[in-house]
Amino acid sequence: MAIDYYFYPMETDTLTLKDIISESLNKSMTYAEYRNMVTKLVEDKSTTGIDQSEALIEYTYLNDRRMRRWDKTAKVSDAMNIKIANFDKKVTWLVISESWCGDAAHIMPLINKVAELNGNIDYKVVLRDENEALMDQFLTNGGKSIPKLIMLDTETITVLNTFGPRPTVATNMVQAYKTEHGMLTPEFKEDLQRWYNKDKGQSTIEDLVSYLK
């Protein structure tokens, strides 16, 4: 069962939560457009976001390869396929991301696999650093962790739920390691990448499908 991350809707002097979401939706791109953008960034030796460091440019390169692999190899089981096909509500899945984010590279293609199987799911993507007001509404433990999936009623733009930045199993792994060691080490991050590869996206798919009710 997926873990729900609480969001904290706030109102400013001029914008409500619905206004903020609508503004970001107007700037959003499809997953295909996002993939094309990341591939072009790799060609240009660049990255999304404010920080254009060599490290983040390298992460964007690695993530393009990861997403390309998941786009080709990720599978949805017959049991999950049936549950996805039976979902009959119009929803928009709005993901906040950046090209350098390692978790996003493993998760976004799986979101796309689920969305492709049901025409009621409209999958959109926005960039975190270009949508600060939106990101500030959907923090995880006070941090701007990505990817963050905001599940919306398409007609009313009402927030139904959120998911991210990691599937439940990976979230539990991270929390347990932080509790024991105080911080995530490079060695743990490598272990987490290996877990994603071994899991083959199935934990992410199961979490996503748990919201299709």
C-alpha cells in the first residue's frame, strides 16, 4: 500500500492552491515532450534547473539512459493491467521533476506505463525550479523532494492524493537507513539504484494502482 505524503495547501494574497496548480498545468509538458527535452539536454551537455554543475549534467546523461531502458523494458502484470483498465474517472497526474533526479528516472517511465493503459489518466510534467509556488505546496517532510506526483480530478482541479518521491518499499529503506546512520551515504545510494533495477518497477506500479479507486 502506498504511503500518502501530506500536502499543506496555503493561500497567498492573490493565488489559491487551485490557481497555483492551474498555472503550472498551463506550463506543463507531456511525458513524450519531457523525454525529448532530456535527450536534447544530453546532446547539449546541459541539465534542467538552476544548478548547471558538471555533476548534475552527468546525472542527466545517466538518467536519459535509465529512462530509455525503462521505457523499453518495464512491464505491467496482467493483474495490474486489469485494475488499471477498470479505472473510470478522469484524472490528471501532474509530476514535478528535474532531469538530474535519479529517483525520477526510475519512476517517471513507470507512471507513463500506467497512464498509457487508461485514457482517463492525463500525464503531465513540470520542472521544480520553474514552479516554486507549486513545489512549496507539496513538500515531503519539509523538503522539496522529487519526483512528486500530484493526482488531480481533471474537471475540478481538486487534489485527490500525492505520491513520491519514492515507492513505499524504497521509502522504508531510506527511512530505516537514516534512522540507523543519520544520513544517506554514497554506498547506500548505489544500493538503492540496484534495488530499483532488481525490482523492475513493480513496487512503483503497485503503489500507483493502489490509488486507482
